[in-house]
Amino acid sequence: MGKGITSAISVRFNDGTDPGNAVMIRIDAMIDDGEVTIGAFRRLAAERYYWIVVE
């Protein structure tokens, strides 16, 4: 996680069921800002996303 992030909930797709970045961007738009590189819901790496709880 990035500097200053105290707590986050991870979403990982390790079994090949990754729905793809386009799907995760749509989910981000519903719960955050629609951009997975910034905001509370972010893409950390391929197949890895997280929701920042405390920053």
C-alpha cells in the first residue's frame, strides 16, 4: 500500500477469474470516483485492487 495508508481491504483475483480493469473501473464509478489510479478504491497491480479504509 502507499505511504500514509493505515488500513485497506484488498480485492484479489488469483484464480484466473479477474473480470478485467474495465469492470473494476465501473465498480469504482459506483463507489468512488471512477478512476482506479486515485481515490479510495485503487488498483495496486494487475489483478489487485483495494479500498482504503484509513489514510
